[in-house]
Amino acid sequence: MTLAGFNEYGKLKSVAVRAPATAYQSHDKIANEWQRLRFHEAPKLDAAVAEHESFIGILRREGAEVISLPADDSLTLDSIYARDALLVSPKGMILCNMGRASRNAEPDINAHFLAKHGFPLLGRIEKPGTIEGGDLIWLDATKLAVGLGPRTNAAGIAQLQALLGPEVEVHVVPLPAPDHPEDVFHLMSMISPLDRDLALIYRPLMPQSFLNWLTALGISFVEVPEEEFISMGCNVLALGPRDVLMLDRLPLTKARLEAAGCRVQTYKGDEISRKGEGGPTCLTRPLVRE
């Protein structure tokens, strides 16, 4: 198969996920890991399975092929957030060196499995470089925004640029430090593209240089209100142009998206999203978009 559609808004055709049964695995594993990994609460396995089945049901109804990533004893609860371990590029998949060291088994497991499905490999990010998928946003096949922060460092970005080549413009976005060094704040925590010319943003954390770059590319903004930012209002998955999937119980953001001409579907993510702070973009590794 061929990786395609290097943007975050084209019609989603193929996507990798990891189900709770293979990430959370058991009640004992959840009990042993959730506090160390800074989940807000211990996920309930049966409820998580039901939520995830409903979530991927939406993806399938919208025409996406859903590829389920495998289990492995070395995986942690975080592995449900399938976006982070691999990057996609016009030349092939890139294995991450994770900013959270406990996740470093994921890239090889995921890449090996997807390579069997015919997706090509390009290379990997090596120490001292670190990079995670939640810090990358393709605007098109030649323009890439990368967050520089707690999970993605300058050495990782330099290696990424070398792999991609000069034909890709990499715009580096400095990210704010999280409250705790083990907490996650990715670039996609504050921006989600909705269409070629529209993005959902949380303006207070957006560097002016990044806003200027996006505006110069003809992109306008829908803004997440203050009261819905912490509850992941900015984490929205585009199923296609102005066709989005987001967490439920975010009425203000949903209304603003609809006012901007977006079709909005919601899912319940109490166990698979809210407790581990990973929204719909985190749960999915898009592989092919139109």
C-alpha cells in the first residue's frame, strides 16, 4: 500500500489504531501503570472496550479502513494513543524515538506490523533526538509544522528534516512547558486542521510567528473557548474537509465548529480519552487520506 494525503483534513481512507484489549490488556496491568503514567484515573477495561468499538465504528461508517495494531508485553497503557510512535511522509514511515522513554517499544512494533501491510519504511529518529507524532502537522506535502517541546527536541527535528529533504518546509513551533515533566503537551493540543483553509486553535498558547505563518498560507481560525481547552476541545480529528469527530460534552466548541460550516460527530471517551488525556487525533495514526 502507499502512504498518501499528507495533510490533516483530507478524506480519511486508512488509519491504524490500538484497541484497549491490546493496550490496557488487563485489570492488573491498568492497576500497575495508571498512576506512574499520570492518568487521571484508572481506566475501566470493559467500558474502554465499548467506547473504542463505538469510536472505530464511526471511522468505518465514514469509509475508513481501520487497521488494528497488535499486542505486546512491552507495551504500556499509553500505546492506545497510536499517533505518537510513527510519522508518515511522502517517502515512507519514520520510527520515532519517543520523548517518554517508557513508550520506546511502540515504534518498532507498529512499523513492523504496518510494513507487513505494505506500508514503506523510510528511517528512524535516533538518540539524542526525540520526536512524537502528536507534535507533527502536515499542511500539505511540502509544508510541515513541528512542535519543539517536552516530547520533541531540536536534534529530533534536525534528523526529521534530513530524512524529508529540502523539498519539505519544516516550520518549528516552540511549545510551552507542561506543569510536570512527565505530562504531555503536543502541538496538536493547541491546533487541529479542519480544511485546507481552516484550523481549530487555542489562541492563548499559539506563538505569533506560527499564527503569522498559517495566516500567510490562507488559513483562518475557529477558536476554542477557555473553558473547554483543558477538556481537550482543541483535539479534533478531521474525517474529511470540514467533517470532524470530537469528544462529547464540549458544546461551545461544537457550536463554533458548526457555525464555521463543519459537520460534527461526537464520541464518548471517558475511559479511552479523558483519563489519559488523548483525544481522537491521539487515538489514530492516519495512513492514507485523499
